[in-house]
Amino acid sequence: MNWCDVNSWWRSQGTWRTLYLLFLGQVVSFSLALCSFTSSLIASLGVDAPLTQSSFNYCALALVYGSILLYRRQKLQIPWYWYVLLGFVDVQGNFLVNKAYQFSSITSVTLLDCFTIAWVIVFTWFFLGTSYSIWQLFGAVICVLGLGLVLLSDAGVGGGGGSKPLLGDVLVIGGTLFFAFSNVGEEFCVKKKDRVEVVTMIGIWGLLSSVVELSIFELKDLESVHWSADIILAIAGYTVAMFMFYSVTPFVLNLSGATMFNLSILTSDMWAVIIRIYFYHQQVDWLYFLAFAVVVVGLVIYSTTGKDTDPVVPRSSLGNENSHAEYEVLSQENTASRNHSLG
């Protein structure tokens, strides 16, 4: 290849598009790891208020996306009671995963969060009629086996981190079940209507649900918190990281789809390892690295051998992590629109 060919290659749209997607994918991955880190840091500072912690994120979503919705001056296109259910389910998922940081290590929580993919396969097949290939199911089984190694490590075979690692693992798996319901519900809503409306309503009803629940279950915990600048900064960092995650993810899915997104956020687990080693000065058990390798193989098989369906994207820890499947649908709609315009 001569210099002219090299120059032409680097100036090609496909090359720059790929580099841009790789960059955005790692921004998403890093923001997800940052959510895990700040949530773990909040727990290490002695704050046990996962509902309060998540409420700031719901408030930010409601304010920002709600402003856009108000500017459009459009009526709700989906009955409000579906959004009430969706917001409630999402809050429970965030509560359980954030609560898990009180008992388990950041590496276990972030890797076990991938368990969502197993739940969404079942729910999308049962409720939405999504079909999956044998290889996709095989990849999902491999992922579950890899996550089983994490449970084995945290059971004491390899010395898992945290005060009660098995309890933390159970909480994470329970959280992924709620996240899966949230993912499937959001996918259904966005296939029918608008992404901005869905995110806005999740923010509003998620905030209301959080406020009601924390007023019942967390007031005593909040009263016992000795507030400091470190705690406030940690909660602010968590909120910013979550908002960044929700803001960048649509671009990744809009330009590339779920395959690159799944593979990109997988590196958030490695960010979690770096945080655990260099910030918390903790050793990472060898079973975790084996589990990570097995999950990588499973996700690669799942992402590269599937049928051309509308996939539901698994969600991470951090708190995270909320669903992103709706953005894949928007990508398809935007592509169709562009093709129509060119025609």
C-alpha cells in the first residue's frame, strides 16, 4: 500500500466513523465504571442510602429530558400507568445493585451485572416474541457459567472481597432481574413511541417512587449519616456519571447498534479491576480473571452469531445502571428516514 492509498484510507468516512465509535464506546464503558466506583465509594464512606443516591439521577433525567418534552408540547403517547410500573421496577433494580456494594466488592458487582442478559432473553422471548439463534443461547449459557465462577470465588474458594460477598451477589442478581423487566418494558414502549418521552417518564416516576420509598425505609439511615464534603462529592460524581452514561449511550447505539455497545461496555469490568487494585489496594482473585475470560467468550458468541432481531442490551452496575434497547430502535428508524430522503 503506497502513501496515497494510506492517506485515502484514513480519510475515508468508514475509518473515521469506526474510530469515533470506538471512542464513544470507551466513554460509555468508563462512565459505567465510574458509576460503580462512586457507588462503592459511597458505601465505603459509611452511607447506606441507595434510594437517596439514585433519586438525584432520576431528578436530573426528569429535568433535562422533561424540558425537551415540554418544549415539544406533546401529549403522552403511552398511558401514564405503564410508566409508573416502569419507573418502580427501575428503582428496585438500582436499589438492589447499589445496596450490594455494602456487602460485596466492586469487581463482583460489575461482572455479575451481566446476568441481565440471561433474564432479557427469557423475557423478550416470552413477552415480545423475539427469536434467538442456538448460538446466541449457547453464548448466554457460557456467560452464566462465567458468572457462576464469580459466585464460587465469593463463596470463599478463592477469597472474594466484601463483608458478606454472597449476600451482595444475591442482591446483584435480584437487581438484574428488575433491570431485565425494565429493559423489556422500555423496549416495548420505545418501539411504539418516543425515546424522550420514555426517559422523561422514567425520571419522573422513578423520582417519585424513590422519594416515597426512602421516606419509609431510609429516613433513619439518612439521620445517622455524618455528612461531609467527601460524601457529597461522591454522590455528585455518581449522578454525573449516570447522566453521562445516559447521554452518550444513544450515540453509540444510533451509529453502531447493540453489538459494539455490548463489547464496549465489557471493558468496564477491567476498569473495575484497576480501581480495586490501585484505589482500594485489594488483590483480585484468579477465579475472577477466569470468569471474565469466560464471559468475554460468551458475549462475543452472543453478539456475533445472532439473528437480525431487535436485541435488548444488558445493563451494568453501576448502578446503573437503565435500559438502552430503545436507542437501537431509533437507529433503525433514523436509517430508514435517511434512506427515504436520499431516495
